[in-house]
Amino acid sequence: MMGGGHMGKKSYQKLGYFKNNGICAAHGRKTRMMEKVQSMLKAKESGNDEVWRARLMESRLIITQHNVTTNNNNNNNNASCSIICNNLGALFIHAKAENTSVSDILKPDYVPSIVHSFFPLNGIKNYEATSQPILAVQVTELSNGIFIAFTVNHVVLDGKSFWHFVNSWSEISKGSHKISKLPSFQRWFPNNVELPIRFPFTKTESQCRKPRQNLPERIFHFTKEKIAELKSKANEETKTENVQIKISSLQALLTHVWRCVVRCKKLDPEEDFRYVLSIGVRPRMIPPLDEGYFGNAAIFGGVTMKVGEILECGIGKVALEMNKMIMLRSDEKIRDDYECWLRMPKLFEVGNLAGSNSLATSSSQRFDVYGNDFGWGKPVGVRSGGSNKSNGKITVYAGAEEGSIDIEVCLSFEILEALGNDAEFLVPSSK
């Protein structure tokens, strides 16, 4: 597993799901479609290929069983995981959906069910990469556009590395002989860690998964102006707390979403409600990890407050609590968390992040989605596949307009409708 680019703790915590995202490009004519598909394949096989370290994305996962005798002379089957670069190939699919247009996908508030069929490897768990490819790409022809879907095993990378890979492939597809940002494959491990890292998991244990909830997904768009208003309001309110902390645009927006969801749920004021965030650790380490560190370099952090407190304190106070939680993820805290996991490894299940009284956010508006061009023009929209979805899951993307943000929210239909009808949610008050 470590050979594939995981940090110590995250090397098996991502067990259970793939990461998939799709970008949609519109075009006027469907000429030279296969030439464009072939150019994507040729780009992957160009001279830039050595950059991705022995065809990392064409590799397979290897799970090794170790018979270890403990001090009590009891045999325990411990497993380790690695990635073997064996060039078995990635999966590439060319499909057609001639009765579906770009507007059929992007215009509805709710993500159409057909979108999930545009993604390969649906329902595949990442430990199944022993026999399944690590990377799969599907190019689907629409009536007036192209949908390019990527599915990558989360064992290999996080969101930042995922978009680094897509951005680089786009550059190569356009004829670049040198990508603008090289990936770094230098691994990071906690001090004195014994390799390979071994896990006391069984196959049966890894297969114990809750059935997937088929909840609707709705897209909400926030303009640059609305986000600026939220940020200004949050920072104005924090002044009364006599603190010098500056609330970011994303913190203000997510706090706004948090408060509105809680209000729509009409919960008891004394109930706890939790917000979980994926926090990048590359710049937080001492010394910092390379900006192009290719692998998983993120941890989860959460903040819990009473429902009544969330609704009564205002956006500034709640955003301040979120900000404090993030700031506590220092180099020392990150190392302690990783070393704790190494002492007591446990399986990670994405469905446990969010729930009836919690929200969880992944991805980032900073990832370059709209700068990609594989020969059909720049994307006009982005949607995610069926992986990593659960009640309360929120995915963040940059909007098509500069400075705007789109969020994809997975909740019950009743709550999503309530949010859509909530004037304060979409048009926050400036008072």
C-alpha cells in the first residue's frame, strides 16, 4: 500500500470506496469523436508517462497475509497492503447516451439518476483492486456534448492528487511535452514506523458494510457576491468575540449551510449536531510536504455544538468554532493522530462521517476543474458519481463563474426541498 502513495494512517483508512468525478463539455458537432478518444489514450502513453512512476494508475493492489507469532505464542494473521506496478492496464470505456443532452444533466436542481451510469466501477470497493483496475475512465457521447468520468481507487490518492492527475493528463492531451507541476512520490511516515504496516483485519470484517442509501443529490449554487456577504457577516460578528481570527470564505459558506440544515431539520435545541471536514495536511506538516505530494495527505476533523447554540449564536460564533477546530490540526496533532492509528488500526467507513445529526464535507473549491481541456473545449459543469455518498454528505466544487462555489448535498428529499425554499439559504440577509 505504501508504494502506491499513502501516508501512514491513511494507508488503509480509505478502505471501502472509490473516488469518482466527471466533467461535462459541450460541443457543436460530433466530428472526429474517435480521434479525440484515441488522442486521450495516446497522451497517456506519451513521453510524459514516466512522470507517473512506472504506470502507477495501471497497477493492482496486493494484500499480503503475514503469520506473526506474538509474545504469547498465539498466531495472528496480519495483513499488509501494497501496490504493484505491473502494467495490467487501466479501464477505458467509450459509451453513448444519444438521447441525453448537456442541459439534461446540468439544468435540473437534482442530479439525474443517469449520471451514475456514466461512471465505471460502480459499487466496487477499493480492496477489490486486487483484481480491478486502480483507474477507470469513461467517455460518454451526449447528444450535444461529452461527459468524461474518472474513477480512481482512494488507496492511491486524495482529492488534491486526483485533480493534479486529471490536470496533467489534460495538459498532455493538448500536446504539452512537459506538465506544469511534477508529482512527488517521496513518502512520509511517522518516526520509527515498522514497514510494511500490518493490519489486524480479516476479509469478513472488510466486507461488513452498511447497504448504500439511495438518497437524492441536489446542487446549490452560490455566487461570488453571496459568498462575500457571508464572509463579511461572519467576520463582523467575530469582532464581538475579541479575537483576531479571520474566517475564510469556505468556512463562512459551510457554516451557513450547517445552520440552515439544522433549522430545516427542526431538531431539539439540546441535541448535538456535528460537522466533519476533510483537512489537507501538506502545508501543516513541519517541514511541509511537497505541494505535489502524490497520495493521501488529509485527515478528518469535526466540531460538535448544541442545536440551540448553532441557531442562536449567529454565523460568526459558529464559524469561529469551525475555524478553531481546523487551526488545532498542527504538525504535532497530525503526528499524534497517525501514531495513535498505527497503535490501534481500524477500518474507515465513509458512511460513518455523516448521519442524521451530522454533516461531512469533502473536496475543495480550489481544485482546478474548469481548466481541463481534452480537445472538446473547457468543461461547462462537474458532477460526482455514486461513490462516497451518504446522508449528510456535502461535496464542494468551484462554480463555473469565477469566485462562485457549487455544493452537492446528499440529504432526504424533504430537507433538500426545505433548503431550496429557504430564502435565507440561497439569498442570505445582509442585516
